[in-house]
Amino acid sequence: MALLQIAEPGQFAAPHQHKLAAGIDLGTTNSLVASVLSGMAVTLPDAAGRHLLPSVVRYAAEGVVVGDEAKLAAVEDPLNTVQSVKRLMGRGLADLKTLGSTLPYDIAYREVGEGREPGAVSLDGSGAVPRIRTRSGEVTPVEVSAEILKTLARRAEQSLGGELTGVVITVPAYFDDAQRQATKDAARLAGLNVFRLLNEPTAAAVAYGLDQRAEGVHAVYDLGGGTFDISILRLHRGVFEVMSTGGDSALGGDDFDRALAQWIMAQAGLGEDLDPVMQLRLTRLATGIKEQLSSVESAEIHLELPNGGRWQGSIDRETFNGLIDPLIAKTLAACRRALRDAGVTAEEIEDVVMVGGSTRVPRVRERVKELFRAEPRVDVDPDRVVAIGAAIQADVLAGNKPDEEMLLLDVISLSLGMETMGGLVERIVPRNTTIPVARAQEFTTFKDGQTALALHVVQGERDLVSDCRSLARFELRGIPPMVAGAARIRVTFEVDADGLLNVTALEETSGVKAGVVVKPSYGLSDSEVERMLRDSIAHAEDDMAARRLREEQVEAERVTEALRAALAQDGDQLLDAGERAGIEQALKHLVETAASQNHLSIKRAREALEKVCEPYVERRMNTSVRQAMAGHKLDEFES
Ligand code: ADP
Ligand code: MG
């Protein structure tokens, strides 16, 4: 049967081949889901046509409610309504002390118990996990986020008409390991397959197609509800490198609302001591007025007063600008700092991408334009741009664009390292390093006259080679014979834009070289990556003990080796029979102890040997000084 080609390869994907994938912007204030439909990335609305899902989860008597309905209930049921949970993701007790006062809900602290519960691991070792007390019991930030993710995934599956094969979830560029891990845990709890976490600014840049350009430095200005983030990105060979990030985790549109609410209070002659319901009503009113002022020059204000009366007034954009100028100035200061940290000037920035609902405020756009002396990019809806970029990336990762070269690996997921003596791992490129990256480290030989070095490249977070994944082995041969520790072997790890790892070893005094190319991510699923990370957390203590033991064993071996070489060289001349026997005995004891599992006894045996050897070492030093001085007159050395 002949096949009839009905479309150019890559131009057309039959429906059954098209894998359903989505991008999710899991925001502090609002979250969104987007997907690529007929080649276009679009955000997906709910049944009522709303695209933005307020990131609010209410544990109501009748069950969990997410989004607008939950947000409305925040006034009447604040303790069971969780907002801004993103601020708690991956955070431990210590962090919460600084955040705690601003959180309206009840937090319980508890030590990490046996077994692992979602979100119950604090990587900083502080041991305490925040749990929010609700009428449905205590919930962790990971569980709350999972509810938001579930709601969005359900929405996507309904509008796409099938199950999602995977999602890309965005996180702030500054999110650390614990925060990223917590986000992944939330996705897993929501039953989602995470193709990748993507940095929010990178997603915005992808939505603008900046990754299709050759090279360039871009700024992403993200002013949301309660946070401000500025990121300076450098596009290099198709990969975004985060050059610097900055911002303010307590500055956003909510502050505009507060400034406007205070102005209204002053105008309406209201005192500071409003009850919480009135306070909230006023804030909601201010939010509405603020949003109107983004498209009209002035707005009417109608306020119901606590005494049942009404107040009526109006505000024009000029007055509003005066209220928010000090807040905008703070964001600009953070931009200047980020530019400085990245080592670039405002003029070197090619595109300034605007992200976040608050960048709809015309004054914000004006001031940003002044700083960068360029028109900021606003053509993709700033509320949706992150979700859209994530959807484009998810589509590629689902395999829907076979000819697409773009593989946007912006960070490496597991550390890369080398095996060193004793089966220990020396980490060279730590996980989450942005790629492409090149890192070098120097090693040396262990034995006198050693002419070859076996190199073993491993991947993982554990301290022992046996617990990591072996990636490649190769040998560096032809090292000129030298005493132990004299050779200088520079090992360079280079991860290119495609995630390919290139390891080279160079002996610097002789110039001999060897190398190998490996693909570190190959064959490793996300769940394996997760398991390896989890293991490294669970085994941190074992690893430390094992590392200490191996280090002592290596040290014992090194001392043994060096002593044997010395004894062979001049033991007969410098030691009498008694001394020699003493040394031999201590040496024998060390060799026997080194095979034990107790790092302390190995250490003691080595120290005992070193003590017995002291006179011998001294004599050796004197002889070598005498040898060095032979042929010189003594006064040559005085000065
Ligand atoms: P986050 O990234 O923190 O989840 P968003 O990007 O969704 O937040 O931004 C939410 C903020 O954007 C809110 O403070 C909201 O009032 C503000 N916002 C949304 N639309 C407008 C508008 N038209 N004019 C001014 N501010 C707006
Ligand atoms: Mg956002």
C-alpha cells in the first residue's frame, strides 16, 4: 500500500499523534493554564469564561473550593481560606518568622516525623514544617498548591478533551532547591507529570519568541499582586542564562491598592480604625478604581460608610500616579541593582518584557521606559505571558514539534561530579546550575611515579559513588612520572546548550589530554531524578558518616604509601633496629585498622604512627637540607 503524503513533515500532526500538554503559571495572586491549540498558545478559560484563577483555596464545610468563590469567602471565613500560599512553598520555620506576621491564617509548627509527608521535608534542616490549621485539619503549603494545580489541570483536560501527558510549571528564577522541590511535590500530589519547571522570566521571553533570536541580553520586569521580580537574561546559543535576579517579595499591586485606599479614607474623613470587613471592602474598591485608571483618565468613587451613609468622590490619573510613584521608584532601584549585578548597562538591554497584572498601569510603563530608554514589550497580555511561554515549552517537550531544535534546558537537574579516592564524589557542577556552563577543578596523583589516572564521571546528590549514577569512565595516560601530588590535572566539565556533557582532563605540566562526551539527562526520567534527590535528603547523615570513614581510609593509605617509599629509600641509613621495629609495628597497626568501619580508630592509629615517625621525619628533613646545601658555602645561606 502506498503512503500518500498530505502535508509537509512537521506542518501537520494528526489528532491521535498530538500529545496534550499544558503550561501552568502558579502565581502568588493568580494562576493560569495555557496550551498550544492549532499552533497557537492560548490561555484556557473556565466554564464562566474566566482565564485567571485567583490562587486562593478555601477549606469549606462542603469541601475544597478554589479560585474566585474562595476569594469572595476570604472576608467571612479567613481562617479556612488560604491565600498567597506560594510564599510558604519550601519554607521552614526560620523563614516563617519573617513572613509570619503578614499571614492571616493559623500556622502550626511540627517536627519532621517518621516517613515522608508531602512538603514535610525542610532542606535547611531546621526540621519544622509549616502547617495551616483549617476545618479540614492541618494542610501543608504543598497540599494547598496541589489543589490549585488540580483545578487548572481539570480545566485543561475538559477544554482539550483528554488527559494531559505532562505539564510545564513556572517558578520564580530565584526559587531555591527546596522551593522548586516543593512545587514538584505539589504537582505530583495533583497527579501531574511535570516535564520541567521553567523560570518565569524565561517563560515570558519564550512567549515573545526571544529564544528564536541569535544572541542578546533581555530584562523581564514582573510586577504582580504582592511581588516584584526583575531578571536579566542572556540568550546564548538558544539557551537563556539567568545573569541576575532582584526584586522585592513584598511589593506589588496590593501596595497600589493600599496607597489608594488610604487616600480614599483621608478624602472621606475615615479614621484608621476600620473593622476588617470595612477594610476589605475598601481595598476591593481601591483595586477596582486602580484597574479602571489603567484605561481611563479619571474614575468615580462611591463608598458606603460604616455609619450607613455614602461618600462620593473622584480621582484622576495624575493624583493616582503621585500615590504610586514612590512604590515604582523602589522597583526601578531594584532594576539598577540587577543590571549592576549582571554587569550590563541599561543601554545593552535589547528587550524589556513586561509581566504581571500591575504592568498594565500606564505610569509603570512610562517609568520603565525612562529607565531602559526603550519601549517595553507589552503586546502579549502581561497577565498571561508566563503561562503562554510555559505552554509553548510544554508542547515542545511533549514531542509535538519533532523538527523543533529548541531544547530549553535552563538548569541541570542533578549534580555532576568525579569519583575521587575512597569512592567519594567531588561535585563539580552543582544541580540547578544554568547551562551552558563550564567548570574546572584540579586533581593530582596519589602515588609516586603514577603515569595514568582513571576518571569516573557520576551524576547525583549523594556523597558516595556507589549511590550515584555512573555516566562515563575514561583514562588519562602518559602522565610523566612524578612524586605523588606533583602532577596538576585539570578536569573540565562543560555542559552545552543541548545538555551534552563534555569532560576533559589535562595534565598541565606535560600537556597530555583525554576526554569523553556524555549525555547526562539521557534515560533519566523526572521520577528517577526526584527519587535520587529524595534519597540524598534521607541519607544525608549516613553519607556524612560514610564520607568521614572514607576520608580517614584514604588518608591512612596515603600515609602508609609515603612511609613505605621513604623507608625503602633511606630507612636503613637513618634508623636503628629498635626504631625501625617500632615504626613497622605502628604501620602494621594502621594498615589493620584502616580496614575497620570506625573512622576514629583509624585516625588514632594514623596519629600514633605519625608520632613514632617524628624523629625519623626530622632526620630526613635534615638530610635533605644537607644535600641541598652540599657544594655551597655556609655563609651563602645566611642573610
Ligand atoms: P501574581 O503574579 O502575583 O500572581 P498577577 O500578575 O496576576 O499576580 O497580578 C495581579 C495584580 O495585577 C493585582 O494587584 C491586580 O490588581 C493587578 N492588575 C490586574 N489588572 C490590572 C489593571 N488593568 N490595571 C492595574 N492593575 C491591574
Ligand atoms: Mg506572576
